[in-house]
Amino acid sequence: MNVLFVASEVARYAKTGGLGDVSAALPMYLRRAGHDVRTFMPLYKTVDGKGANVVPLLRDVELRLGPHRYTFGVFVAERPGDAPVHLVDCPALYHRPGLYTGDPDEHLRFLVLCRAALEVCQRTGFSPDVVHCNDWQAALLPLIIQTRYRWDRLFEKTRTVLTIHNIGYQGTVGPHAVRDAGLADSANLFHQEQLKDGRVNFLLHGILYADAVTTVSPTYAREIQTPEYGVGLDPFLRARSSTVMGILNGVDYDEWSPEKDKLIPHRYSAQDLSGKARNKEELLSKMGLPNVPGVPVIGIVSRLVGQKGFRLLEGVMPALLRRHRVQLTVLGSGERRLERMFSAWVRGFPKQVAFYRGFSNELAHLIEAGADMFLMPSLYEPCGLNQMYSLKYGTVPIVHKTGGLADTVKLWDPDTGQGTGVSFANHDARAVQWGIEAALGLYADRNVWRRLMHNGMSEDFSWETQAKVYERVYARVVGGG
């Protein structure tokens, strides 16, 4: 099949979260399966093109969006082993300090991305069987194709798939977005009550017009159809429930496995775990903590934002640190309140807590490889990748049972010896305290802990498996099923 894949970020070029990882890995595995995949993203000012062969494809293409006129070009970037990425160059929109902004023209930045991808299809004769739209930034593509491009036989058989990576980001702007999208003559196709209220929700219109809607875990697909997690879009998702499907993100085990990881000092496997102990020593040394035999290390690698649930720790972690022989290593940045909380623990427990404010890919890998446990108390988690990384590294996850965390971490059952971690159902301080103490109790039994590690390291969340599910979704929408 011919697949047009449109996303606001692609890892190795620009990434803020899981969307970037998916946009890099899924097209690569689809291409290996024989599909022709063309990936499009903006050429942000901050794009990292190091190591890529970048060649121009189009220059000085004029594009009109309602009253706005832009000129864009397109470069194709290739790295060995990766799928080619089409970078849409429009300095007027993309040469800004960050990937995303709060600027009034934010919606125009991604409307240009969508239209540029379709214009390149026309100029190169690429007829997509499937247009795969990711999040609100590409969610108007199904409607744009059905209206502005329906005359072109190139798109006559094109079907659309929308993937929701996080329903909390919906792209809601004023009613002028209808004109800016060049769809003033199709205003009747927009949600009329919202227009009367003076707003246009991009993600909603993707849900209304895409041929299939996917999200990034089966549990999250169910959760977003409820008022608690649907952020106002649950009625529309329930109305389309037969076409809403959850597909777990995959893991690139060439990059994230202790046997192949190039960023950790000591590689290891389920058969020979000696390297994990040495990585633990390296981690503690790097973070400035003492290496005390028998003391477990809890790792955290995360954006420090409300969604991630770290406020639950505020009232329980100091007592846990005083009561138990445990160490905590934290990598992340975000809300000042949370940064101050972790910094205060460093001052209060200098031999037990270390906090690296910011991000380091090398340190992220070392925490996965060197920690004994990995803590993810997320309020909600569409998919999550770090818990899957942790499983492969024999680093036992402690998670809130939600979204992708519920789908990937199985609660340890002492009767059967099955399970891969510790999960807690309620999202409150008492529950997260139970989860941490339960993991510490399991750690004290070395035979149980080794079984837990082996169970997790045996799990398979590879993209080879997950890409096949997307292939089946594509085949179904193309076949009209």
C-alpha cells in the first residue's frame, strides 16, 4: 500500500514525547514490510539533521490558506536504517524557539503541513491508499481531502486513519479556522453547535471524518469513551465505537534492550544479569549516591507535569525514605512545584535521593539499566513507553493501573509466579504508598525478584508485532470493511 504519514514530530529530528517515537518507528517497519510510506513533518528551526542526508525535493511552492499566503519548500532527509522523512520548510511558521507555541497562528502552522503533504502528492504523482493522521495537528486532513481534493482522481480511493496519542490536546481555535483551512464553502460540514459557540475543535473533526480512529493502547481506547477520560469528546467516540481501536505503541529493541544498548556501560541479558549490577554502580556514581549493597534503587524518567501523578508522592515519599533503606534517582523537568519537591528531597536525604533537572538520553538509558524499580504513578497514560523499556531491562515497574500501563504491566501473583510488576488501582497517596512498599517487600525475596525480572524481560512489545496490527487496520479501511 501507499501510505501518507503526517505528524508534528518524528524522533531523531524533533521529539517531545511518544508521538515522535511512533512517527519514526512505525513507518520504518511498514517500509520493511513492503509498503511505500511517505512521512511528513515541519522543518522546525530546532530540527536536528546531524547524520542525515538531506536533499531538496521542491522549492518556492506558493500556498493560499484563506486570506493567508505562504511559500514552502520540501527536503527529504534519510538516515541509514530509518524511513525517509519529508521536511516541510516554511520559515515564517516554523523558525521559532520551540516545536509548539501559544501563538495565534499555531493552527496555521499545521494546516500548512497538511496541505503541503497533499500538494507534494500531486506534484510527485503519489496516490495514497491511506493517509495516516496523527493528533490534532493532522486531524483536519480527512475533511480537507473530502472537500478541497475530491476532484483529483489521485485521491479517489484514499482512506484515512486518525491516531489519538493524547486526547488532552485537541487544537481548539476560533471559527476563523474554517476560512483559514480554505473550507469556507464547506462550513456546513463543521460541527454547527461549536461554530455557534465560536470555536473549531480540530481533533473532533478528525474523529467525525476519518475512516478509522486508533489510539495507543486498548485500555485507553475504552477510557476515552467515558466522561472521566474523554475530555469532552467521549460522546463522539462512543458514536463511532465500532471504528475506534487501541493499538499499543511498539518498542525499538535495537535501541532499548540491555543486550544491544550502546549507551550503557555494561550490556547484559536475562541469562547473565551481572551487567545490571555493574550498571547500578555506574548509575549511583554518576548521580552522586553511595553504593550500599542490598539497597534497592527506584528510577524515574519523566516530564514533571500533573498528568504523571508525582504530586501523590509529596505526602508519602519522605516517610518511605525514612522508614526504608531505598534510594531514588530522578531525571526530568517541568512544573516548578515538582522540581522544587525533588530538589528538597535531595537536600533532606542526600544519600538517598538524586535529581537531574533536564533531560539526558544517556542517563535515561542508564536509569533503565541500573535501577531496580521504575515508578510511573500517572493519572492517565495513553500508552507509555518507559514501563515497556523497564520490563526489557529487568527493572520492575510500579504503575497506576490505567491506559497503556494497565495493558503492559501485570500484577505479580505469588500463587502462580506470574506477573511482571506492581500496579495499583486507585490514584491516591495511600495506593502509591502501597505500590512502593509492595515492590520493596518483593525485592527482599531474591528468588521472587529474579522471577519477576525474568518475566518482564520475556515480554515482547516489538514494533514487528504492533506494525502488523496497523497493517490490518489499513487493509480493513481500504477494503471498505
